[in-house]
Amino acid sequence: MALTGRDKTWLRGRRAVGLLAAGTAAVLGLATGGTVTQAAEAKPKPTHTQIELLAINDFHGNLAPNSPTSSSGNVNGVPAGGAEYLATHLKQLRAAAAAKGEETVTVAAGDLIGASPLLSAAFHDEPTIEALNGMGLEVASVGNHEFDEGWHELLRMQTGGCLPDGDGQNNQNSCPDPATPFTGAKFKYLSANVYFENTQETLFAPYKIKTFKDGRKVGFIGMTLENTPNIVTKSGVEGLTFTDEVETANKLVPILKKKGVESIVVLLHEGGFPADPKAYNSCPGISGPVVDINAGLDPEIDAIISGHTHQGYNCSLKDSNGVPRLVTSASSFGKLVTDVRLSIDNATGDVDRVNTLANNLIVTQDVPKDGKTSALISKYQTLVAPIANKVIGHLTTTSVSRTTDESLESPLGNLIADAQLADPSVVTGGKTPVVAFMNPGGIRADLESNAGEVTFGQAFTVQPFNNFLVSMDMTGTQIKALLEQQFSGVNGPEAPKFKVLQVAGITYTWNPAAAAGSKVVPGSIKIAGQPLVDGTTYRIVTNNFLSDGGDGFPAFTTATNKFFGGLDIDAFANYLTAHDPYTPAPTDRISTGS
């Protein structure tokens, strides 16, 4: 998919918004377009209706709390997250609102499932949908990871039903308890900008109108990031078209207004990057796509609940009329809840933005666990134990790190690439791959061990996507183009991060000071120790996400004679078993220099 004008603007400038220092009073922040920090409540007006909006995003099936020493399990050092605690915090917030005579609505901005821990993923994320049902979630936009198992499976997440997956085949088991069928999500998925190709029919409803007891209406527009086809497996979105978020949302505004809706909130699965990631309740120097999306959205839209970047922020950004508008994100994994108090003018039905406040609250673990959620987690922990606890190998170190060196190569990236290269399932017609490529974004955690023992559950935490491995033919010229794509286009130096592929069977040097398109040092590329030859055809292996050109690597789409093998997690697990105990290899495949 070509970059939109908005994407190009962001990549060129990544423009930031001038913001006030944290701690500025909420009303002052809203009036000036500065940082929003709601430590204290503004006084509600008697002429306004107060509605509490509770928001999460990027939950990714994190039912059990993550380690408090990892970035996934704390906020600024405070242990945070876990579905049992999230459920309790939501109940407490609703009770506090009810005590003030205010109604609530609970919403989400995508990626609730997908890239999930084994506890959820082993059961096709059915446990997470059940947990969110219990938490009282009402409406959610569709994120890119909702498509990890394809749009047909996403429809099943909404409507329910069981998969005939062979009662645990490939370490997954739909509806493992015959006495408890999967009935689907009680909340409504929205996808205003996801259409079936050549139709005007959206995958899910584009919006939902919630009418409160006093007759007040709030419209929620659900938006998936336009770039989804470039960052998910092609087969998962085949037959779908993704349209521009701004254009799509703006077209829906007059439709909602005709239905009597003056208060409009966009649930956007796209986000930004505050200059200080720890400033979760403000947004100093925020940049990224959400800044330009906000600037382009119709001023009639009153608030943006965003996600995707896994950042926590609480902003007031000016719309195209220069009026401040609330833009928030609740980090990821259920570590934060955004508590928004919409103040709606009874006379106009519109949101009074000056008196609409937000507060990002840490989901602390000093509250009682929600009993029903605990029982749900306990049930699936018992069901997943035989899969998760199976020891598949040992490490001679405590862990294998995904942290990269100066050349952006990591020990864990090497291990995964080696596993792909050694996998027999991708050998066809006597042709065995000689090079492997792995996308670093698919490496979700370090490989940990229990006193040296590695379980399938720990391996799955590293590679949770269940991608297939694909072998294919590429010429030396195509491989050169592929390597340059690591440092140009959407992976250029102004992008949020490079996507330097982790490799096996190939070595090369790249020059950070060289211009895009000529970063790879001429003559440095070697395969099996021999110089790369432009006209020679090499058999390579990667996952199906990259094979489809994902992460900005279209060179993979020019490869020929593609053959699908087994799952990447199986190759990973089998390699650890075959090389037991495993010692991390040195990071000497990629180097920097001139």
C-alpha cells in the first residue's frame, strides 16, 4: 500500500506539538492546547450531563499479570496489569460514577487479541473474549492484530462457535471445555474503514450510538489503521480494503448528526509517541500519525481514544478550527485505564470540551482480584498446563536476549533465524534453504529459562503469531534490494525504528553514514562464506508475514517458487530440542562500517 500524504508528512517531519509542562491545571491545558493532567476534578455544571467513559487498548490477551520487573508488567516501576485487577478497577470506577449519579460506557481502541500469551493464544483467544465480556466492555475498534488468524476467525470472535481444530492440534484447542461453548463477544466490534473489496459493505458496523437514560446520545466510530495490510499476513486480510482513517471518519459525521448525535468519539487504532514515554498522563512533544489524524478530523468529533503504539498519553491537541480536543491512549496489556468524563451540554447535546477531562489511571495490584475473572484464568491455566509446561530444551545461560548490538543484530534473532534455516518442513524438490530472514518485530520477548529449562510456553512467549515458514527462490540482485529496504522507504532513518532483519546463512556490512539505497557496503555480502553473485538464485526461508512483503519489504513479493512449510513456533521449539543445551551464538553476522 502506498503511503498516504499524512504518512509522508509524518515521516518527513514527525512534527511535534507545543505543550505545557506537566502539572498545569486541567482547564488551562484544555484552553491552550497544552498538556492535559487531570489530578483534580473540575466542577461539573448543573446544566451538563456527566458521562464516564472508560477506555483500554492493546490488551493483547494479557490475562495473567506480567513480571513486574519487565516493561510489560509495570508503569514507572509500579506493578500493573492483569485481567483480575483490571476487572476490579473497572468495577470500582463504575461504582464511583454511579455514586455521583453518572452513567458509564467502557470502550477499547483495538488489539484486544492477537500476539497473545499462550494462556489465551492456545485457545484462539477465546479466553480473552470471555474475560472482556465479564469486564463489561461494550464497544471496540478493530486493531491490526485482530487479523492475526484472519478475518473469518475475527468474525467468529464476534459471533461465537467452535473451530474443528483437532482437539489441540498445533498446540491450539478451540472450545476445550465441551460443557462451555464459545458464544462470542458481547461487545460490538467496529470497523468503519475496513470494506469487502469492490463493495460498500464494511466488515463490522462503522459506528455505534449509545443512548443514555436521559436521552443523551454518544456516537462511537471504530477505526482500524489504514496500514494494516502491510503489517499483517496477507491471507488474513485477503478480500478486504482499508481506507484512510480521516476521510472515512469525516464522512460519517453528517450521518451521525442526522441521527441526532452531537457527541462523537473516535476509537482509533493508531497512535503517537510522546517525547517522554514515562509521562503517561500528559503528552510532552508528542509525534506520530495521531497528530496528523487529529489535525484532519472533522471538528465535530469531540475526542479520540487511540492505541497501537503501546504508549500512555493524555493530550489536548487543537483541531482544524483551533479548538482543543482530547486525545488519549492507555498504554498496553491492561496496565492503564483512561477515565474520561464527558461533559455534555443539555441544551445542545454536544460535548463541552473545556469541562471534559481525562485521567490515565494505573491498574495497580493492591486491590482485590475479581473473583469471576480469577476463576476464568484458573480454568484455562489448568487446560493449558500440559502444553505450556512441556520442557523442550535447556539453555547454558539464564536467557537469550533480543536486545541488539550496534549493527542491530541480536542473539535471539540469530537463534530464531538458525531454527528457520534448519527446519525440514520447508525443504521441497530437494531444494534446501541457505539463508533465513526474521523480522525483529515478530520477536516479542527474551527467551527465558527456569534454572536452564525452557518450556514450550516460554518459547511461545517469544514467537506468539503462529506464522507459517515459507521457502522461496531469490536472486542475488533481489537479496541486495531486500537488504537496502531495511534502510529506506517506510524503514528509512526518520521512521520510528529500523527493521533490520535477523539472519542466518548470510553476512554483510552496512554503513550508517551512507545514503538510503546504498547503505550495504559493496562486496560485503556473503552466503555460506562465499561472495553474493547477482545472477545466482538462492533458496531462502522466512515467515509468511514477510513473504507477503510485510514490514516494508516488497522484495520478498518478487521471489519465486514459494513453498509453505510448518509453523514458526514449531521450528523454534524443535531446534531447541535438537540443540539441547543451547548456547547463544555471537552476534557476528551483521556489522557496521564503511
